[in-house]
Amino acid sequence: MNTTVNLNPKFARNTRFEVNPLTTVPFRAQDAELEQLKARLLRQILAGDVTADLNVRLRRAANEAAALAWLEPYPLLVFPTLLEEKAGTAKKQVAKQRKVYQRSRRLLDVADTATPRPPGFVDDRNCAKLL
């Protein structure tokens, strides 16, 4: 047996409150200042001998640091430290990646020299070096 019940909702008075912003600097001004700081610090980091893969990683680290800095009340204060940490991590990752690449390259060379070749086999890698 279905019964229908009508409910009369009663709402309390609207509650109003004031929202005080955490910082008083306009968003656009702070955004421009952070971008200028990021560009200046990134130029300093990239001024040395930087390879292409490290360049990409450092730029990504700068973007990540800027994104994390925006989560803080004072992004301009925390950004340099965040960038330093992220750049250090990026440099370590690139160095580790180079070691792995060199180690695997040596293993491939050893495996390549130990593998018997059928008669008439042409090594394309050596031909590419000659060109």
C-alpha cells in the first residue's frame, strides 16, 4: 500500500558573511611577477652547459614549481626554493638516465660481438656510421 505524504520544508534565514582575501595583491600582478621570476631563475639555471634532455626536464621542473607555489599564500617567497629542489631532482634523474643508457649500450655491444653472424650479414648500424 502506497501512501503519499506532503512535506512542508522550513528554511532558516539566509546567513551572510564576508570573505576576506588572503593577500591584497591583484592576481594579474602576482602572476606577472611570478612569471618574470621564473624566467630569470630559469635563465640562470640554463646558463651552463645543458643538454637537450636536461633543458626539457629543467623547464618542466620550473613549471611544476610555479604550479606548487600558487598553492601557497606567498608564491613569490616559496618559488625559488621549490625550483631549486625540483631542478636538483631533474639533474639527478637525467644523470641516472645517462648511466642506464651507457650501461645498456655496453651490454648490447658485448651481446652483439658474442652473437655469431650468418654469412652475408650486413650490420646496418655500421653502414649508417659510414654515411
